[in-house]
Amino acid sequence: MTRERLSGWGRGSWSVSDVTHPGTVEAVSAALSTARRGVDRSSRGVLVRGLGRSYGDAAMNAGGHVLRLDAFDSIGPIAEDGTVSVGAGTSLHALLAHAVPLGWFPPVTPGTQHVTIGGAVSADVHGKNHHRDGSLGAHLTHVDLVTGEGTPRRLLPGEAAFDTVVGGMGLAGAILEVGLRLRRIESATMTVHTTRTPDLDATMDQLRADDARHRYTVAWVDTLARGTSLGRGVVTSGDHAPASDDGATGLSAYRSRALLGAPPWLPSGLLTHSRMRLFNEAVYRRAPARPTVTMGSIPSFFHPLDVVSNWNRAYGRAGFVQYQFATPDPDLVAEAIVTLQHAGVDGFLAVLKRFGPSASGPLSFPTPGWTLTLDIPAERSVAPVLDRLDQRVAESGGRTYFAKDGRMRPQFVTTMYPRLDEWREQRARLDPHDVFASDLSRRLKLC
Amino acid sequence: MLTALATPQSVLVLGATSDIATAVLDRLARNAPLERIVLAGRAGAHRDAEVARAGALTTPTGRVEVVDFDALSPEDSGPALEAVFDAGDIDVVILAFGVLPSESDAHDPAAAAAAATVNFTGAVYALTLVGERTRRQGHGTVVVLSSVAGERPRRSNYLYGATKAGLDAFATGLGDALHGTGVSVLVVRPGFVHTKMTSGMAPAPLSVRPEAVADAVVGHLGRGSRTLWVPRTMRPVMSLLRHLPRPVFRRLPI
């Protein structure tokens, strides 16, 4: 057991926990039995932490016990229908390296491959194909976990307990193994359609159109552009290229690795408003004036931010917060961009996407409509602006994402997640002694 | 825990009627309203007034709590203070109680000792309790209002200076002892601050308002244990004064 100082990917807040790496189911059960907060009021509980890519405090447990399940990293044989059992500590990176050369692809992948499967299920991650394929939870055959009572249990889709754990942010049990249904692919290449859009209406129209024609779609949005250029962007849509396509790379040629490491510390203030505007202008101009079709590699299409490892260091010591919301109301997207501009808050690396039908978990983030994600340098003065946005998001019938949030106040949670009480009830059945806790659950008073 | 924007949800104030503590609460709430404010101090009209004020600084679901605390007999508040932490995490603790002994107090052994008990011993009790509980939490920031008066005793207020010197050393050492536990101790050394405590006195050079102290405190949350001088120029000024030869220092009209 080591005492470690942990943070989220945004490095905005830190807390100290005792970290262990249990190697067996028995060791996991034993760890859980010592942290029954329902019995011992002074206990701080237990949390499983994956690769720490959640931006806020979802993978932190101040004063408590944190489990790392890197020992649970097996990948079973892939059946003919694409089903495979994967240890919860396996990273998506490892799964891709194993599965792509064999002609299989994860059904859903988020913007980084450096997440554990257990973490991905706990956050019910979504990807560029949500409009067509939903979130990760829709592609599971089973979830094996250890409950708060220390009992191993297999959960199946359709059970209330399954819906409690998927998207449950690690608060309902310690996931040890997940059954996934992979998708067949023929090449390691993507056919990519790139379209530059001059304003928000054009960006949203293009996304609507591309969603009907392509499996994977996303838009980069210039959130610093004003006036008639408000919401201008670049829409990239793609599909797995069939083996027969010109330029399609064979599966065995698949490679994925970081090309550059960012320096360990950069002075804060590197990213000024004018530099961000220059960057955005360059990105917009670099995109072709007319729609193009190109071939792209899997890493460059799905995981562009992984190219520079530890890119979160570029923001300097102050860290940054990521703000992501989903809303059924398209007008809220424009309102959010304008609100940030008027408040002088620079939203950077903004991404817009449409969500399709949502999953069945009460705490699953995606809701049909639109989702906007932005990086914002973490300055105190930003707090009231984001509080105001939270209120507008809640009023619109939308919600923010627990995997990204590090600063929201608890008062909006029940409006944003109307089935929260239902989730709490089901969670209490899986964890009657209140073992699982995180800094997120304490801040938002989830359980 | 401090959020990703270094804003706290819950604050414990020891010395509820301190003008500086009030200014810090105001400044914190301006960034983000608080979920929980605990005001510890002696019962009375002053404390009641602060409780009423604090009500405006919380979120719709937030609450203000009151604890009886007298630094002359701090152990009486032990169970109540432990209960504050039992009821939920405290993100920021502000230690703001203290007395400025009068000219006559300095000549009365009992009054002088009482001033030392309030400013130093009471603080040792409170900081030890708070240090233990925040360490167990795995996070927390303890703000201790020291003073430049503690840097070198002056013949005009050596009693006050001595109590602050003791408090300062204890708090600084505590901050070092808590390194690596997730808890930070911010030792604040203001010069002359215009508060109830100094009302009627001729202000010294480089005097500030409580808001300036509050700005410095809030600006340093989340940045680790350190000593803050307010205003910042106090640091080189005190360094100069500390190194004057004693026969010279003794004759200064301060």
C-alpha cells in the first residue's frame, strides 16, 4: 500500500489516498471488507481507479483506499461473433493492438485509447458513432464484478443491477471483467470525408446530413469566432474502409503509439487568447475549402489527442477544466458559445456531435440531441460562468458529464439526472454497507 | 475538496466575528456560493449577526452552522468541533480569532497570560484538532492569520508579537509536517489591517483593508503550503527591519 497524491486528467484538484494493486478476486474482496462506511463512520471507502483519464475527481478518493486493477488485464479468445472477455484493467490501447490485426474493432471508442475497459464501462463512454450505435453499455454481454459485500457476481444486460453499474462511475461495485461484442473490420484504414462549414447552422446541418450517411461523425468548432462566423468548423465523418478500396492498409500493418511527449511542465499562460485564435484560424484554413474524401489511419481518426502523450501539460500548472454537456435543445449550443464569448472565457478544442437514442442506465450521460465539449483554462473567475451554464443546461433538459466534471455544484444533479433516486436505490442493493465512494460522489452528493 | 477551479464547498471559521474571516467568506462566495459554512466563536450579538450574513453566501441547498468556541477554554469545544468533521468534509479552515492586548494588559500578569492563552494556546489546540481531521480527510487548506508583528518583537507590542510569533512557528511547522498528506497550511502575515480589532488606532504605513487580505488568501488556495505577506511589499520591509542592529531597532518609533 502506498500513499499517493492523485488528480484527474485536468490536474485541477488533488487528494491523497492509499493505493494498492490487488491481484486476485480474494484480495479485492478483502480490501472491500475493511471499508464499510455504513458500519464504520470514519472509513473513507474504496474506489477503483483506471488510467485516470476522467478530467475531474471521478477517479479520486481523498483519505480513502484506491484500487488499481492493472493485474486484471487478460484478453480472451475472440469468438466468431466478435464476443470477447476482457479484464477490467485492460486498456483500450492494448485491446486495439490485439484485436485490429485480427480484423476486430471496439464497438465504441472514446477520444483516447488510454482508458481501461472497466473505466470505460463505469463512464458508459460514447464515441463518434453514438448516433448510430449508442454508448459502450449497449455492446456488452456481461459485467463481472465484486459487490460492496465482497461477493463476485455476473450482471447481464436488462438487469437493473447492470444498468446501475454501467455509467455508475465505479460507485456500485468493483468491475473485474467485461464481455464485449467487437465489430468486424476489413482494413486498418478509414475513409474520411472532411467538410469545412462557415457558421453554426452549416456545421449542424452538415452533421445531420453526415449522420445519415456515415458511421462516425464529429465536428471541430471554432468557439472563438464571432458574428457571421460564429460556430464555423470542420466536420469529419468516416467509415471503416473495405479491404478492396484503393489505399486501404492491411490489418497487420496497424500501429498505434504516441509520437511526441510534451515537456513535464510548461509555464501557464502559454495559451493566450490571441494564440488560441491563431490556432483556430490555422485549423479552419487548413481544412479543404471543398469537401474531400481521403484515407486516414485509425489512430489519426479516432485518437488524435493521443499523438502527443500527456498533452494536458501544455496548459501549465493551473490546469484546465473540460466542460461537456448534452442537450435536446439545439439553440443551447449557440447560447453556450455566445455566453462564454461575452464572459471573456476562452473555450478551446471544441467538439460538437449529435447523440442518438440513449442507453438504459439512469446515470448514463448521452441523451438524444447535441453534445458540445470544450477545454477551458482553470481560472477562478470562470466559476460563476460555468455555474450559469449548468443552470441553462439543466433547464433545457440536458446534463453535464460526470467523467469530465470537476466543479459542478450538487444542486443541479437531480434535474439533470431525473432517475438519480432510482439509481441510488439499486446501488444500495449492490452496496448495502456503503463501501464505494469517490471525491465526485462526495462533491455531488450522489450517494 | 477544492473543486477543479480551486473553489471550496465547505468552510469552518474559528473566530466567527473576525472582519478578515468575513471578507474571505465574501470573496469565496463571489466565485462560488458555499454548501456549508460553520461559524465557531463566542455566543452573542456579534456572532448572530455573522450567522445572518453568512446565510446570503450559501447555495439554495447550503446551510450555516454554529459552534460555541472560546479560545480561552478551547477543550470545551473539542467534541463539537470533531462533530463538525464527522458531519462532512471541511475544505477550508480559517483560524481568525485573536485579541490585541491593550497597554494596561501588558502590565497585568493575569491579563497578559490570558492574551497568550487565546492567541497561542487556543490556536495550538484548534490547529492540532484541525490538522488531525484534515489529514484523515486526505485534503484541506488551513488558513492561519498570523501577523508581521510576530517577525520581530517591538517594545510597543511585544506581548501581541510574541503570541503571533508562537502561532506562526506552530502553523508553519504544521504545514511542513502535513506535507504529502493532501493538506496545505497558508500562514498569512498581514501588516496593519483596518478591522474592529484596530479601530481607533493610528494606522501604520502599508495598512490594508480586510478585502486585500481576502484576495491574497483566495488567490492562493490550491497552491500548497506557504507564507503570505499582505501587502506583498511587507516581506522585504520586514526582512530589512529584522536585520537592523538591536540598538537601532529599539529606538525606532514603531
